[in-house]
Amino acid sequence: MIGAASVALTVATWGQYLWRIPPERIPRRPWGSLAATGVAVVLGLGSGSWWGWAAAVVAGYFWYLTLTSGYSPHRGPGAGDLFVDFGAQTADGLSIRSSDWFGRRVLFKLYRGPW
């Protein structure tokens, strides 16, 4: 009974963690989720059933994926931020650099071509 509850706690914790990913509300290191799966492992292994071992395997995999991920929410440049200096070619073959417009208000419209 306790082993099955530990599996349910581990799966529910992983589910709520994955639910938070699409809107980028996920912390880089979700210590609360890791602690909850840790409690599930302790309870599961203490029960002595194979359900407890299953919870430990699932939680170990969750810990491995979480602690080795390099996820951090992306933050692009904002208004007033210094822009990264880069170069490109125009359709006419002229070479331009973003530093050519230093000190002026510029709107860069970047898009990917058909390649």
C-alpha cells in the first residue's frame, strides 16, 4: 500500500513538473519537486515492496534528468539593452555591421530566409 502511494507521489510530482514547462514557469532546480520524490523514495523503499523499488527508479531518473539539465528560461534583449555586434550582407552584396548604427535608434527586423 505504501509502495503504491510512493509511486503515485513520484508520478504526480513529475506530472506537475512537466505541466509547468510549456509556459516557462519552471525553476532551473526544482528543489520542492526533488524533495517530494525523495520522500516518495524513502517511503517506498521502507515499505519493502516492488512498488517502492519502482518509485525509486522513477525518482532516480527524474533526479538525473533534472540535475543534469541546463535549462534556464530565455530572456532576449529588451529596450535600452546593448545589442550584440554582428555582421551581414545585404541583397546587393554590401557588408554591414550592427555597430554602424551605434548611438541611433534602430529597429532590427531579423527573419530567417527560405533555407
